[in-house]
Amino acid sequence: MKTILKTLCTVVLMVGLIHCSVEDAINSATDSTSSSSTTTETVSSTTGTLTAADGSAIAGASVALTQAGTTLQVKALAKTTSQNLTNKKGQYLPLFQTTDGDGETCDDISESLSGTVLATDCTSSDGTYNLSGEIPCGETLTLSAKKGSFFLSLSVTLSCGAEEDSVALEDIAFDDDCGQAADSLDSESCNFDIARMAVVTGTYDEIENVLAKLGFGEVDEYGFLDMLQPFDFTLIDGNDSLGEDYEDFDDFISDIENLNDYDIIFINCGNSNEDRLSDPDVVARLQQYVEEGGKLYVTDWSYDFLENPFPSFLNFLEGGEDPDTAEIHNDAQDGTGGITVDADVNNDVMASWLDGVTVNEGTIEEDCYGLDDDAINAHVGARNDDGTVTIGDFLGAWAVIEGIHDGFAESTNLWISGDISHSGGDLSGVPLTATKDVEEGRILYSSYHTAHSCTTPGFWPQERILQYLVFEL
């Protein structure tokens, strides 16, 4: 009996929730009058920063500190769950949102991790987190972080006797070794589960270049993806530009299993296979892919790949008001080319994050080609003094969103909006970038490009917007 109770008290101390003594536990069972005390050293918090591979902050990520389960199961203290972060196809699910003590929201991962959850937090716009509680020091714990379809975990050992009873960790990054290895981090235990991404090439946009700048590949001196170096996504030929070594989009979209191999599918503007959308089976596959957990990101002229399977998502120009009926192909392609829009950022966390990242000096229209090295990522802050963000390089006859269908505003997350012009005149406050959850998956559309015709090794403001949204999928 004494041995069992001693083990029970040890479990209590390891979890760090209650301080007790072995003899107190014995007294409760045997009415003994003797006592002694044993404690486990703890710290009150640990802090750090979560970044992308390129060093920019990851905002709104879920961070948790857990302790492994014990052999003696004490349900009141050690919680082990059977829930998962992913579906049966391995795709990361959008979870219920939680709000931390600072009013920041992120996915609630506390019910999806095994072991005892000691503390959780959402990262701020600068990527910082603060995990507070009675946290054991000198013991191996697990730090986990999730943002969209990206997840990492690694072993952490906090130092005891820290000043102010708080331990600061080195920066942790969404990459293969979780960032720099420090004394408190076990880089060999790093488990980074990168999103499985497919990028369908297009004639008028190149999302792959931005992904490479984020650290998922290498770029050349001009800012284009270096295809001779390894990169962490799959290219699908969507505009007959890659050659026979790459899968053709027409074949790719012919089998739902091809789609299900990926967490995120990006479809660049300028796809050569829009005629496939006349096949109801293709439309049904796109619906199934998203509804069962896939994320689909589409830009500009490729909007029909979202409009056909999900007509209630956005109300495109000239297409009618019925949210249940897909609009006629290409009818919305009416925007004025070459315009510059000082757009509104409708999300406070994104706005604060944009204020902290670096962008190229100048503008796409005036300072594109021959950008001097000292102007690349030379300016801190992607927003203007009035809080807007400058977006340029609009393709002639770009696809215009007239608004959000009546009754669907609450289910649509409108990130970017602005005043635009098209052949019929000017429109105010039109959606430019929006997302929507569809059952277990998520869709995203952007009317503008990722600066395809003005590629540099650095970021333009609109490329930073894409960077932020990659981690929302």
C-alpha cells in the first residue's frame, strides 16, 4: 500500500499540478500522524518565438507544452486522448478556435495531443508565445506547434533556477531541424510535418516562387524557383510549360486519389485546362477533395476552379445573384489591367504582422526591373502610413469579385478588399482575397497575382500577404 501511494504522489509531482508528500498520501489512507514533504522544481513560464524557415514570424499559431503519460494512469491528472490533428488521409483539419489570455485566437490543439497538457498559447503577430503554469524544469517535455497544415514537435528541457522564474527558448522554425539547436532544445528530436503541397503552374502567376522564398526551395538571383535544387512541393504542369518529366494537370485532376495526396493544392492564374470543368465528374472531385479535408488555393483567371464546385463562395461580376448556380466561365474577367490598389487589410493580426515584415523599396509599377540590391527587402513594414497595403501588377481583364452572396458573409473570411476599376466603371470595397471553410477543408481565392511580372529575390507587399495565408491553409 505504501509503495502504491508513493508512486501516486510521484505522478502528482511530475505533472506539476499539486505539491504533496508521500506521508500525506499515506495519512489519508491509514490515519498515520507522521509526515514529510517532497517537491519537484518548477518554473512559472517559458517564452519563445515561432518563425517560418525564412525567419519571418508565424502569427496565430497554436503552441502547447506537454508531459508524457505515466505508467500509473491517474485520470484526474494525466489526460491521454485518442483524437487526432489529421483525418484518415493525413490532411490537417481546421479545429475549433480557442482564445488565449491576450485575446489572440488559434486552433485548439489541447484535445488532440497525448499526455498531460501543461500550458497552451497562441502566437502573437510577432510570433512570440508565453506558456504559463507550474512547469517542471530539468525534465524532458514536448513542445508542439500547429498552424494550418504545418505541425512540429520537439523535446525541450527547461533550466531550473532561472531569473524571474521564467525560461526563454531560442527561436523555433517551421523547418526540418526546427531552427537553431540550443541547450534547451533537442534538435535531433525535431519532428516537422510539412504540408504536402502541389503547385499547378500557370501562365500569369507563379506562386512557386514565393514558396521558395519562404524556405521551401531555392531561388535564383532574379527570384525565380531554382528547379535544379530540391524543393518541398510538387509541380504539376497546368500550362504545358514543364515538359514530360512532370505530371500533366489533365491527368492529375482525373483521379481523386491524386488530389488526396496533398494537403494544399495551388492553382495559378493562367491554367490551360479550364475546359475540363464542363465534366461534372471533375467538379465533383474538387468538391470531394475539399469537403473531406483538402485546401484549395486559386488565383485570378483560374477562379472557375472554385466557382464551379463552390458557387456560394463569392459573387463574381456579371454572374447573377444565385449562390447555388455556377456563373458562366470567364464572365468575371473584366478588371482594368495595370492598376494599383491601396487595399484595406481586414484582419488585425495580419495587419500587425505586415507591419513587422520586410519588403522591397519602391513599387512594382515604378521600380520593378533592375531593382538594386540595397532595395531588396530594405523596408520594414508592408503597409502604408494609412494602414492600406499597395497591390499592383493586375492582369488585363482580371477576375472581379462583385461581393459576397447574401447570407454567406459570416462564413466567409474577407482578408483584403479595395476600390477597383473595370470596363463598366469603378467599384468600392470589393473583396480581393477571401477564405471559407467547407466541411473539413478550406478554400481561398485571390483576384491579384504574386507579382509574376516583377519577380525579385525579395518580397513585394502582396507576396507577404500570400506568405501569411499559406499558413492559414
